[in-house]
Amino acid sequence: MNGISAVTIMKALCVIGFILDAILVFRDVQKKRSTEEGRAVIAESKKHWKWNAMVGLVANFFDTLGIGSFAPSSAAFKIGKSVDDINVPGTLNVGDTFPVLAEAFLFFNLVEMDTLTLALMLVAATVGAFVGADIVTKWNVRMVRYGMGIGLLILGVIMAMKAAQIGPFGITGAAVGLRGVKLVAAVVINFFLGALMNLGVGLYAPCMALCAILGMNVQVAFPVMMGSCAYLMAFGNTPKFISASRYDVYGVITQGIFGVIGVTIAYVFVKNLPLTVLTWLVICVVLFTSFLFFKDAVKTPKAVKEN
């Protein structure tokens, strides 16, 4: 970043996104409460609020420490059967919008980075998420299950590479900004990483790999990761998922409230925590969950078109 003004603008956007999406969720929930069918949906969702609250707290606590929240949350929703498969992508993106915005607000000014590179990568991820959400919200349950299976498999492999420090994660660069072909590549790839967020492929690890491959200082990945996720969720796909009602009501509420609590606890009280064993455990669980999604997708008739 080139100055406090840029940081202030980015933090202001976090606040605006937080308020905007809170209003969108509130209005949609009120709309559901006005119909008998909507009230039934909310009542069914409420049955799992304790489990989902625990998921939001724990997943976002560790998200703040660098593990990521999408992977453990996806696994917990699937294994605990607390969110219908077709609503998992929306619940992840809408619910985690609030804790991720909180993270970005807290961590934006920790690392200095070239403003142009950061701005273009954030915009690319946001546009990618916006376009991708328009596609995913039209998928039936079978396609969502295949998408989640593929997405979690990709994420599990990338997380394993990151944990083992192999491939791009073994590269150390020094650049804090990009120009020319490398900048174009960063923008294009971050667009697709934003789109993949709609399938539960967390952006943190892939974005860190991208920055490393392009010769950037790995620390620079943090404002890109957090800013990309914050903005693509707040302004890219969350309004789409809410408009299509492709999310679990109490899943989103608990992820939002308890996720922010988890972020705050990690930021205030935890400065360093050995996460190696836990990371590998999460990787194993993610790969197993990917298998579960594939298994259910194979069993789902092609004619199924749940909304």
C-alpha cells in the first residue's frame, strides 16, 4: 500500500459491505417469515443452529490463523447434515462474509503492497465471484454435489502442498507489486479463483501459491487473500445467493455472529499456535468430505432439480 488513505478506503469498504449484506440478509429473512412456506424453512434451519454456531466459531478462529474456514465448514456441514447440500455454497459465502470482512478490516495495514496490483486483483476476484455465483445458483443438487466434490478435492491437494511446502509454496520472492505480463496473469487467475469460491474452493491457499509463482513476497499474499475474499463475498456473490435464496438461514446467521466472535478471539488472544497436526487433520477431513459429495452425486438422479 502507498499510504494511509488507501488503507482507510479499503477498511471503509469493509464496513459498507458488512452493513449492506446484513441488510440484505435481514430483508430476505423477513420476506421468508411472511409466508407459511418460508416460516417452515426457517424452523427446519433452526434445528441445527447449535452445531452451525460451533462450526462458525471454530472454523473462523482457525481461518484467522491461516488454515481457512471453507474447508472445515464444508466438511462439518456435510458430516453433521446441518445444511442441505444444495445450500452449502451459498451458506459458506454469505455466512462467512461477515467474519472475513472483520478479518480484512483488522489485518489490511499489516503488510505494505503496491496499490495498483492489489486493487486490480481485488476487483478481478470480485467480478469472478459475481459471474460464478450467477452460474452456481442455477445448478440443481446433483451439479452442486459434483461441484463441491471437485472443489474440495482441489482445495485438499493445494492445502497439502502448502502444508508440505512443496511446489509454488517452496518459492520465495521479494516483489511487492507486478507489472506487464505478470500483472495480467495475476488479474486473470484471481478472476477464476474468485469464481471458484462459489464451489467452496477457499481462495487463501491458491492465492498464496499464485503470488509465490509470480515472484512476490509471500507476506504480500495476505492483503490480497483477505481483501479478495472480503470484497468478492460482500459485493460479488453474496447478493446473488441471497436473491436466489440459496442459503441456510440459521447457517448464515450463526456463521456471521459466531464467526466474528472466532475472528476476534484469534486476533486478540492468540499470537502463535502450532497448527501443523491440525492442518493435516483438516486436509484428511476435506478429502473425505469430497468423497462423500461425489458419492451422493453419483446416487442423485439426473432429473433431480431441487431449488
